[in-house]
Amino acid sequence: MRATKYDRRPIAASSHSAVHHVGRQIAIVRVQSDVSQAQLARAIGISVQQIQKYENARNRVSASTLYEIATSLGVPVSRFFEGLPGNDEASRSASPLPVDERIDFIASAEGRRLIEVLMQLPPRVRNRVAAVIAALGEELVGLDANRDTMAI
């Protein structure tokens, strides 16, 4: 089923945070389900670009498309509304799944961009990049520890 023109309305800057929340939840559930954007797009009959627009809240998701996404990912539609402020009914009826910070990052535009760039590198270079990043992280932790002891 193709998305209708109503699914593709651009989101106003002042749009309700529910659009952003649902888009983020689509990305998180998709990553947790180990489904690529291309696989999800194929399963529900829309373009990969449209999935990206939904996940980044550039377009609203219609109820019928959200139902198709939920069915394809094997979750209830209510899963996409868990944790949404003011959504007390969904919070009571289903316990929210814990979201690992890593999955949240991978589901973000920044995370996807980083992964795409890293995947273009040979494995040996990727390992070296990971070592450099780990060393930077250790250095930053050391700087924070020094600041904390100086403040005492």
C-alpha cells in the first residue's frame, strides 16, 4: 500500500512533540527488531526516503501507515506511543521496553550517518578508528576526574 499525500505533509516547527516521539520510536523498534529501513520500506510498500522522513519527523505518519509499520515489526501500535507525556493509558497497559542508549544513538540521524561512513572503511581501518575513539573517551574521563578533584 502506498502512502497517501496526507502522510507526506511537512511538519511545522511548532508541531506537537508526538510526531517526533512516534518517529523516534519507529526507528528504535526497527533497530531493536534488526530490520533495515530498506526492509521495512519494502514490507509496507513505500520508499526508504519516506521511512527516513517518518523517523526524523519530517513527515507525519498516518494511522494506516503506522498500523502497517507496527504489523511488519510485530509490535502493537501502542508501542510507538509508550513514554509519550500525557499518554497515561498506554503507560498503564504496557510496560515500556528499556531503550539502550546505543540503540537510541544508532536510530538517530547522526548514528546512521556515522555507521554509513564507518562501513565504507576497510575492517582494519575501522578497528583503528574505534581504538582512537576509545582513547579519546578515556582521555575525557581523565580530564573530568582531574576537574572533580581540583574542585574539592
